[in-house]
Amino acid sequence: MSKSPHEQDKDSENSLDVTGRYQVIPAKPGKHIKRPTLAAGAVLWKGDVSDPRVAIIHRPCYDDWSLAKGKLDPGESLPVTAVREIFEETGYTVKLGKLLGKVSYPVLDRTKIVYYWTARVLGGHFVPNDEVDEMRWVTLDEARDLLTYEVDTHVLEKAEKRFRLPAQSRVLLVRHAKAHDRGKWAGDDNLRPLEKKGLRQAEMLVPMLLGFRPERVFSAEPDRCQSTAAPIAEEVGVSVTVDPLLGDSADPDQAVARFDEIIAMGGVSVVVSQGERIPALLQHYSDTGRLPLPMEEISCKKGSVWVLSFNGGQLTGADYLASALPVK
């Protein structure tokens, strides 16, 4: 099994979050660091999660077998890239699942960083194209034997762990987009609206959240929460269910009980909430679930999303999408 061109399974010299926004770490004297190339893909699967079939593709230009992936286009967030590239390379529409992490490797004078999700097939069929001339549905063991690059097998191993503990429900927990400054708003705080950037954040959340195929949309009571929820609800074709128990002013125990009800519905739900309620919910499910979270490192930016996975009502996965705005 070859390690080239996928030679490294480690972070690059730039530290990235899942949206691809990066913080430059100072280079060593005399060393020039070029901006990394970002890409996204998935372990595409179908069938029973207890015995799935996964897709591997053959690329004639490299004569290799790999996982579906591709480079980020201008104006995209990485979940959008993953869904688009899967469709372009394989012809399949998908439902994104768990973020599996990222891999990095050198390509000429740059570092390429690829984020991978699990992605369940919803429909479509494969047609050979310029990038991919063959696709195979294989068992996990067969995929390990066929994949050209060792780093792809590491991604596959992470997916296999997720298949053993599948999400029975998933909640996309969104902090409302940026609103007008509280200090400059004289009226009822619940009526404080989104500002221009917030309206754009709400619109850009739509393509990013659609990849997870949400079925219902909930919102806390403030207008800024409802305005953040409205675009994705309209796209999905559902009404926004407004519930004061999902906001900052709710009794903590009642808020958890309401969130438990949403988890028990199964499938995928969007919940738009506020900056105090979201960390409190994360703390509760971290303390009571199977996934302890380092709460001192928890972020909750306006317009951000926590993709939370649950099995048996317990937290089993938590992926942070810091922004829906296009990667700069």
C-alpha cells in the first residue's frame, strides 16, 4: 500500500477548524508558508449500518483507488464542498453524518488538507466521467485491501467505529446569527433583529445545513433566533416551531427536558438557540453521555453550529462548525 501522495496524517503548520478558517502559526525564520489547499469528501455508504457497503473510486489520471473528495470552490463551506464533490464524482446524493476528521499531505509546494464525513446514499447512480472511470461498492475489509493510500484506510477505520455506534438522532444546534448591538437597542430585547452580517449568516446556513438533511426546525423565542431559523425552514418546507424553553431565559431542567423530547424524535432536527443555553446543554450531555467534552475549549460563535449525535439519548458525537460563511 502506497503512502504517496497521501504521505502525512497530521495537522499542517496552520491550525484549522472545520470551516477552514485558519490561524497562521508564525513560521520559522526564513521559512515561507503558503496557504493550504482545502478539500472535503466522505466515506460514502449504503445498506445496513451493521454491514455497510462503502464506495471507492478509481481515478484514471492517478491510477489509484481512493475515497471521494475534492477541492473547495469559492463561496463554499466545507460541508457544501463534500456534498457537491460526492455528487460530481459519483452521481449520488447523500446525507452527511459524522465528521471523521482531517488528513493533510504535501502537494507540490503546498499542504492539502481534506476533511471527511460519513455520508449515506439517498439516491442517484454512477456514470463514468473525466475524474472517475470506475466505482465499486465493497465491504470494509475489501475497501482496506483495495485503497491505494494508507491514510485513506485510517479514515475508513474511523468510519467503522461510527458504524458500530450509529446516530439514532442528530441535532444541529445553531447559535442565532449576529444581531444589532444590545447596548444600542432600546426596545424589548426579544425584538432585537439581525444586522446585515447576521442576515447573510442565516442565508449561508441553508446550504451547509441542507447536507445533513434536516426534517424539522425549532427556535427559541427571540426574533433573532426565529430569523436565523426561517431560511432553512423555508428551504426544507417546514414551519419553525418556536419554543421559549429553548432559549436563555428557560428553567435549566425544563430546557433539558424539552431538548430530550427533540432527541427522542429521531432523525435530524435544527434547533436555533442562544449563547448561554447552548454551552449549558453541551455541559449536561457531556456529563451524562458517552462523550466527555473539554468545556474550557467549547466555542459558541454567533452563526455557528454544533452537530450533535445521539444514541439511546446519550451524546456520542459533537462536531463544531464555526461559521457558514464562505472560507476566506
